[in-house]
Amino acid sequence: MEGISSGTRGRWAVANQLVRAEKEGSRWGEMETGAEFPIRSAFVAVKPGSQDDFEGTIGSMLDGLTGEERKELYVSVLFADTDPTHHPNWEDPWVHKVIDAAATYNVSEHGSAKLQKAKSDRNFYVKGIPDYVNALDLCLVIDATFIAAFEDNIMFSDGWMARLLKSLQILHDRRGSRHETPPKIWLYLRLFYTEKSLHFTEKAFWYRNMPLAFMLATSVVLASLVLLRRISRRAHKYLDAVAVVALCHVTTPAFFALIFTIRRYSLSSLEGVVEMNKLGCCTQGLLFARDQIPGLRRFLLDRGSGQTESLIRKYVDKTGLDCLALALQFIQHIGRHSSKDNLEINARST
């Protein structure tokens, strides 16, 4: 499939194969669900391209889940069309066997006409808000601690559920720790992003005090070079005044500027949950704290139209809530084409 790197083709093929097996027989059978769901997930299915996108997404999500993990997860799909039969999977029997709920818009006749016009005009600024709000509404029906919203052109890595539950446990333990300042109330945990989104933040001491870092680094290098000139005669040949000035006032500042410019991923491998308050890339995989959704929902409906990710960022700025991300993400965007007519360069897998 176009746009999938060689390293993910195997996983994508397995996911689609499992769905085909379910169509032909009973690969998963009726999915057993529990009485309580810590995680409620909703997919927004808009038929952006190949039918394999949706099938591969659902297949990769459910493949490999243990019985207990499946009970922790409630899966629903919003078919984002005023006539859901336009989506090739709406009436597929396998869909209703392996997921917990499938629905379409719950809007008035006037709202339906507005959505139909937005679809015809390919006005995703108008259509995107009710798509997202209706997906969240699907999740609010069931009492769950966390609510996740996904688009239908992504792939889940093997073992994703175990990693997510572990990360949520880390957040829980961090909030109850006596040795660490509890984080602010958070709106969402980002499950997908590009590595360039992980800049240094003001919470990093040396980044916050960059002039001090440059001054100390320059002073240490200068002292080291002067000491070296004093204890080594051979050093005089190479460390003249011009060389010392160049090393202290050009090379050293340039080196530290490079450190602060490159991404955090380039310096060390991050684990667990990290803060990502400044940047993001899309809404392809966000897990929300349930008690924060009513406020976000009202904000989106009041705005009425706009780029969903940008509006969520504005809500974060307004409320001061924290935004977090999994350091080791388990979701990948599949393909080069966007369901919202974004440029191909912005829709490619990363």
C-alpha cells in the first residue's frame, strides 16, 4: 500500500488478514465485554480512501489483545456521513461482531442538511467539529475513566494496550507520589505525534536559563584552555590568543545552540509520559480525561467551525490544562492522503 514504510507492511498485512478471516469465518467471534470500561474509544470513519484503511485500523487495534485487555476497552465507530450506507463497512456483519457500537450522526434535520452541504463543499472546517463532537458523545454514553478518539487511517503496534495501561498507571502513581510535584490537571494524552514536536520547554532549567548556560560553558572552556596553556608548553603552539577566543566565543556557544536546537529525542531516549503543551500535529489519536470532555465539547460547539486540532489548542490555552504525550507512541498514520484535503507532505506516514 502506498505510503506505508517497509517496517510496518507486515503488521498492516496481518491486521487486514485477520479481518478477512473474520469475514469468512469467525476469527474473533463475539467479543466479550465487561461491566466497566476504563477506556472508551471512538473512531471517526469518513472513507478517506481505500476500504483497507478502516479494516486495517480495526484489525490492528484488536489483534493481540488478551481477554482481560479486551474487557478494558469499549470500541465504537462513528460513520461520519448523513447517509452511512455510503461507507463500505456500514452494513458489514463483521463490524458489528467485533466492535461494541456503531452509529452515525445524532442531529436534527437542519443539522443534517448543514452537514450534507459541508460534505459536498468539502468544507472540513464546518464538518470536522460535529464529527469530533459526535464521536465524543458516543463515548459519553458509557461510564469510562478515559475516552479516546481516533481517525480511521492509523495502525496500532503490537502490544499497544499493555503499554497504554502502563502509562496510565504511571500518571496515577505520579499524582500520588510524595516525592514529585503532582502535574496540573490534564486534558489529553497524545498517542500520535511527530518527533519534531518534542522541543525543550521552559520547565527545563538550562533551557529556561540559556544565557546562564552559555556564560558558564564559556567560562569553563576558557579556564580549561588557560590552565592547559600554563601546564603544557606544547599547547602554546596551538592555543594562541586567536584560537582561545574562537573556541570560547564561537565554537562553544555554537555547540550549545545546537544542543538546544535539536529535538529531545536526538539527545536521549524518552520513556513513559512526557509533557507536550506547545506543539502537536493532529487529532489522529488523543486520549482524554473524561471529566474534561464536557467543557471541551461546549467550546467546540460554540466555535462552530475551524481546524479541530487548532481549536483544541485554543481551549488548552484558555483553561491552562496540561497536554501530555506517550514518549514511545504506538500509533502510526497510514498512507499519504488525508481525509481533510491536507497537503500530501503533511499527510505522509512519519
